[in-house]
Amino acid sequence: MNQRPLDLRLSLAFAAIFLSFSLFAQVPNGYYDAANGLSGNNLKAALHQIIDGHTEYPYTSSNTDVWDILKDADKDPNNPNNVIGLYSGFSMNAAAEYNSGQGWNREHVWAKSRGNFGTTLGAGTDCHHLRAADISTNSARNNRNFDEAPTQYIDGSGNYQGATDSYTSSTDWIWEPRDEVKGDVARMIFYMVVRYEGTNGEPDLELTDTWLSNTDQSPLHGKASVLMQWHLADPVSAEEQNRNDIIYSYQGNRNPFIDHPEYACEIFPEYCDGNNGGGGNNGGGGSTGGNDLFFSEYIEGSSYNKALELANTTGASIDLSSYSLKKETNGGGSWGSEYTLSGTLSDGGVFVIAHSSADISITAVADATTASGIVTFNGNDVIGLFKNGTLIDVIGDFGSSATYGQDVTKVRNANVTGPNTTYTTSEWTDYPSNTFDYIGSHNGSGGGGGGTSQPTELFLSEYMEGSSNNKALEIANITSNSIDLSDYSLMKQTNGAGSWGSELSLSGSLASGDVFVIVNSQAKKNIRNRADLVTGSGIVTFNGNDPIGLFKNGVLIDIIGTFDGGSANFAQDVTLVRKATITEPTTSYDSNEWDSYAQDTRTYLGSHSTSAKSQGAIERPTLELYPNPVRDLLYLPSDATGQLRIIDIAGNVVIEHTIESTELDVSSLESGVYILTIASNTVISTVRLVVE
């Protein structure tokens, strides 16, 4: 059984870990000194200064040009006369170059139309994001957004043809590189964002978490949250390190995200935490858990009685200068009335922004009063909380002019511990107009429930009803104990009528903090690779109108869909992910418990985020290690303390001791998959560990 932690998204990010000299032997001494101790925008600015002003080479020239550099950097290690295509993996004759469209070309990983910089010196010829590519495969990629896609790309033209391990879509403008280079692609995109800041006539390149059309020439590239997933899941390889050294030997600058993978989460933390995703729109996403600011109260009262409250339950003080509020007026389709925050908000505190002419009972507890547009909202104006320009929390549905919050006070429920880019009414409790009893403090008095009690049972955590045979189910164990799966089974009710059938009995055990994934045997390879069980059983031939039940000793304990609900589709062509605040199964299907993503989205398959408490400790599955996979020496975070345990797939504790060093020798472990946990005070951190 492949064991996975509840959340692998931060499995590679870490801060202040001293890597062995042999790992990055070519980084010049002191190269990153100016970045030491920095984070966020300060780190980004420092890295820009370090890598700016590199030596530029022409796209084509009789002297050294991009062709020459790529022949060196992308050389096939098994055939030095060839280069390897980034997306296809084809080995191609390096000397042939373009060859009248039959050879290879120079792929701009940051599509040159995204910012319209073409092949000019600078961004257009920067070899840190230029890669050798098969011409027809490169043409198919075009300027598509990077995201997970449903259809394997088959190259049918040119000298290099055949099946690639890249994927595309006939309906969405997206492209998924082969697994071996997903992290490489992400780190190239991150590099471009830091290197090109709009100075000296260069483009100002930024990440976006939305899909752009093929004609959009905005200097943006995405999808940011998916790129971060790829960065975290695909570690820096020896080949990528070597390429960084080669480009440095020509250009005189390096890709910081190869040398220091942890920089990605330090600069773009909003994409490291939680379910950022859900298609090309301004809203979609999910809860990010108790790891950032979030809206805790909204007052839309009479006259000028308008106020917003933000809560910090992260466990640490937060610098508010990275945050701002914006308003979408009457569903107009754009954000405006930006209000930038300042100061520091301590853990457990709230920050209240109120209209300067509001009732004295509001202004008396306000941290900031203003007459600006941000607090002149009406009940159909959407309010967004932004971090470094990226939406992290929202009140109201972006793009809708419907009234959702008129003459009302809304208080966020106790079981909501973090922001959510999808407005979810069940996260709020409404009170009558001009209710000011709760403003100035937040303790979840708005009701709700769940999320704070100790979980006791398995539940369904993900459902994929994708194209063709792309069908998968995921079960999560967020209890404090390993669970014997032999007591459990899955069944299906076909077309929402008749009796339960297609029973699949489970076996083995599921460790605490792990998930169990069942995948159709005919699903695409990249889905099957995430499975604990690949099967042709009828349980994974469901359609969007077939309820799925999880049974324990023959008794239904959890369900997706409504039993006897009829033939209407409730979840067709969609991936459903259980919200982090849901900690127990239910026999009554509630769509509000699930975040919905586009067809064939598999970003979250094999992991599950939860805000549950386990054995009285908050489960924070964001342990940061390097490298992973590991052969012998594992590096822990520099601030790691407490009791460390490594558990094998049979549930046996194979290593257990109190942490005294950031280095851990795992050379005695057999190759395989393990669960590593660190328990410190009231926090348990968990991650899957792969030993090679």
C-alpha cells in the first residue's frame, strides 16, 4: 500500500536547512548572502537584485547563441550528440536544429506571448526558461496554461513521433508536462517572476491562478497553485542542478528555486497552503486552514454602520502590510476600492475596519476607521481579502450582483479556521441588522460545529468522475489510530435507483494521517500512479448519477450522492474534494461539504487537508523535509523539536527518538514508503517519506 500524508503540498519546502556541500557544489560562496533571513516580498526583491543583469545571448547568431547553449544544457546524457525534448522526452539530433520544421526548436516555457516579449534579448533569450523541444509537440503546447489535463498528447508529425507523457485538452486551453519535468517547469516559471520586474524596459512578469485565453498577452502565467503543487511533488534532480550550473557558466546568474527550493513557499506562501485551484476564474478554490488571516465578521447595517473584521488564528503574529481589501461593486466583474492594511496583528487577535461615521459601539472597537469605498459596500458588493495581490478570502460570489448580505451581521462559524476563496454560506451565521455584539473579538460564536472534536471514523475524502475511465475514490483516516480496512467496503447504486451493488471489500490497514485511493484500471497513467488499489471493479465505473456508499460491517456510514435520488446527475464530469472542516462521515449527502473542481483534476488525489484535532493536538500535515525521496541522510527543519517517529506500511515504529539534530540517518531503512511524524507540544506534523 502506498502511504501518503493528509497533505503533501509542503513536503519539499523548508527554511534555513543547511544542505551538504556536495548537493549544490557549484553555487558560488556568498552568492545568496543578501537573501539570508528574508521572506516574502523582501526575499523576492533581494533575489531579483542577485540574478538581475545577466549576460545576454542572441536568439540566433553566428557566434554563441541560444542554440549553442541549449545543446550544452539539454544534452542527452546517453548520447551527447542529441538533446532531450522537454515535453516529449524524445532524444533529438542536436546538430539538425530547426531542419525545416522536422527537427527541434527553442521552447519558451514562459510563453513569449504572455507579456509579448518575443525573442528579444532578455526574457526572450533567457536560457533559464528556454528548453529544447520537439517542434510539433512544442506547437501543440503553444501558450497554454499549465494545469492538469485529461488527454495524452500523441505526436504525429516530424522526425520525432509517438506517444508523449504530456497531456492536453480539446476543450480547455491547458497543458500538463510529463511528470519528470513538472517541478522543473514550475521552478522556471518562478524564476521568471523574480528575474523580470519591469525595470530597464523589461516585462513585469507575475503569477496568476486563472486560465488565460490564447489571445491574452498579459504578462501573467499560471496556473500558480498547480505549479506550486508540481514544485513540491517533483524534487530538484541532479540533471536540473547540472543544467543550472551550465546556464550559470554562460549567463552568470542562477535559478534560485533550484538552489533553494524552500524559497518558493517563502515568496509565494498563498500557493503553498490549502486548496488553491478550481478552474480559470476569479474565485474558485477552497479553505486554506488555520494558516492565514480570514474574515471573521461582516456588518452591513443601517446608514453608515459598515464594518469588517479579520481574525488571526495562525499561532503567530502577522505583518499586515502584505494584505489589502478590495470590493467588487454590483457584480461588475473587477476589483476596486483597494484598502491597504498596515501594522501587526498578534495571534488570537482581530483587526476591525469600520466606516468613520458608524455607530460609536462599532468605532470604539475599530482598529481603523475610514470613509473610503471599502466600507461603503451594500449587500450585493463582494468583499475580498488579498495577500500580496492574490485573493485568499471572499464574502459574496464574484461576478454576481445578487444580494447576499443586506441588512445583516455575519459571524464566521467556530469550525472555520482559515480563508476560503469560494464564498460558502454554511461557514457563516447571520444576525439581524445592526447587531454589534460580536464585533471586536472572535470566538466562533456564530455556531457551526464539527472540526473541534476528535475524529473517530473513516470517511470519503475525494471523488473523481472524469472523462472516459478516469474514475477514482479516496478514503481518509484522520483519527488518532491505524484502522483495519477489512471491516469496510464500498458499494454503488446505479442511476440512483434499486439496491446497493458492485461491492468492493477493502483489506489491509490505513495508518493515522493516511489516505487510501481506489482507481479504475483503465484510468490514465498519472491517475493510476496515485492509487493504493487499481481495479476493474464496478465500484469505479460510476457515472455522475450513481451514489457511492462507504460501509462498515455492512452498515452505511458515508455517502456521495443521495440514495434513491433518481437518475439526475449530482456530480458529473467533476472532481469533488471534502472540505478541510469536515471531520466525520455522514449518511446524508450535503454538497456544501465538498469543493468542486474541473473534470479530471487530480491535484489533490492522494492527499487530504484537514483542520481536525487528533489526540488533542492540531494535525498540521505540513512537515518540511529534504530530500524526499531520500537514500541515507535526511534534513529536518532547523527549528524541529520534539519526538520523531517513522512508521512502516505495516504500522510498525522503525525509528523513534527525541530530536537532537537536523540530520537524520535513514540508511538502515529498507527501500519503501514510510510515515514520519514529529510531535512537539500540541502540534503533530506528518509527512510521507520515501526511502530509495
